[in-house]
Amino acid sequence: MALTNNDIMKKLRVAHKLRDDDIVKICSLVDFRVSKSELGAIFRKEDHPKYMECGDQFLRNFLNGLVVHLRGPMPPKKKKESSK
């Protein structure tokens, strides 16, 4: 019995005590737009008529946004000085 992307999203939501607004903001940190109705569909039970499967792209973007949310944005990389 493997975890689905929906299960992972549900567990992350509970573990980080996130609300729908928080998830929308986290996704916007990586320029990924999601609506509250889409989130509602992802968090429904599988047998519900409005259930939507959480795709890999959605989960990937949410995880990238969560990293930015928790750690902050990546600092700019410093250029190496060439030795002469």
C-alpha cells in the first residue's frame, strides 16, 4: 500500500499546520498558481465526485515552495575570480 501524492499533501498539511491560504502563498513563492477549489478537490476522499488526483508537477512545485518558505530564498551565487 503505497502513498499517493494526495496522501503526501495531506500529511504535509497536517505536519506543518497549513491552511488553504498558506498553501496558496507557498505555491506562489515558486510562481505556481493554485486555487482554493483545486486544493479542496485534492484533499477530498477518493470516492467523492469532486476528488482530483494530485499530479507530480503540483507536488513538486509545492515542495519547492515549502523549501523557500521554510529556509528562505537562495542567496545569489558568487562568481569565482579567475586566477591570472
